[in-house]
Amino acid sequence: MEYLVYLVFKLLGIHSDNFTALCYPVVDLFREIVPEVEWHCGAHNRRRALPGRKGRYVYTEYLYVPNYLPDPRQERRYGWTNTPPVVMSQRIYDPWQPPMMMRTMVERALVLGDNGAGRMGLDYWPVLGQRRGLEDTLINRWPESSSAQRRPCVAWLALPGRDGALFTIKTEALREGLQEAEARVFVEEALLTKKITGQLAEKCQQLLDRRTDYCRIVHSSAGYGLSAPLRVTHGEGWQKRSEDLYRAAAEIARKIGK
């Protein structure tokens, strides 16, 4: 029972826009009633900690994602260092979500300065809805109301199979991208903490900057499906980039004894 109550508290707060007039007073009220409650902020614009406003949101996602990533020769961002976490929720819905967008989603979020990607569903599959007799997704099935823009941009990563959920190209692409993002974080942490120096550090930084350039090309296609910049990336040797990243992470691991 305690576990169920804890889950209810966890899921109690999901706030959108109009923070000062509506959201902050509501959060403050419930913080007095249930101090242990944790709130989720899902807004259009990026929400950062404000003076006197710390601790209101333990997880933030935002939808107005810039269509550019910073040039690593001018600025490098390390999204995995954010506390509390902020995630990129890129508004590209299922029919327009090519595998390369899924594969690079987490790494593009890190380069943008966020902890990762959010607002995705595993199994919000289409169901027969009562609204106008049309099919809708499981999260948006209500006959007289709609979750509207609160619905996940990617409603399902798996498909229903006879014996259970089936992995899809999107699932595999996201999984491979997560693994590479973890490898990138490992290399970046070694660079930032000076665990590696000299030629090895220089080589690893150049490798990461090339990956960032690749992510910038993919990211510029956001919202346009298979547009020209995204097609260009397929001929840019992304398999070799993956191999180089894993080899660099392995070399660092041998160097520092991990």
C-alpha cells in the first residue's frame, strides 16, 4: 500500500505553461500538504531553476527545441551534468520519425545541453476510440476529451505481437543510440576530469567534435522527415564513427584501469 501511495505522489504533478500565475502557487500548496511530492514540468519553453524557485520540479521536458546545435569549436555543452534532469522532447511524431532521428536523439540532446530525450511511449498502441468512431492511441482514447499536445511525440516503440511486444526499427535505433551516448559520456567525463591528457585527449576531443558535427546535420532535419540534410548523413560513414567511439572508450578504459 505504501508503494502504491508513493506512486500516486510521484505522478501527481504534471505542469505545463503559465508558471507564475498558476503552476507555482499549486506546487507550493501541495508541498505544504505532502512535502515529499515530486513534480514533473512539461512545458513549451525551457524551464531552468530560478532564484527562490529551486526544488519545485525534479524532472523537466520542453517542446520548443532549437533547430540548431552549438558549434563545438565555439561552445561545448555537457547535458549529462544537469541536476535535476532536463530532457529534450522533440516534436516529431511517429509517421515522420526516421530511424536516424531515433538513433541520434539522446546524443543530440546531450550536445544541446540536456540529460536526454523524453516524452516517448513504449506501448500506447492504436485502440478503437469512441470519439467520432475513429481509432486513437491508448493515451488519447477518451470519448469527450483529448490529451491533445500532452500526448507523446513517439507513441509506441514496440508493436503488439501474438506472444508479447515486438521490437521495431525505432526500438533498435534508440537502443543503439543510447549505448553510443553512454560511451560519449564516458569519454567526456574522462576529458573533463583530466583522467586523460596529451595526444589521447586531443584525439578523443576531435572524435567527439566530429560526432557533434554529424548530430548537427541530423538535427537540422528535425520536423521535416527525410529532408536533404538527413539523407546526407547516410553517406557520412556513421558505422565508422560508431566503431571509432567504442575504440576510444576502450582505450580510455585501459588507460585508467576500468
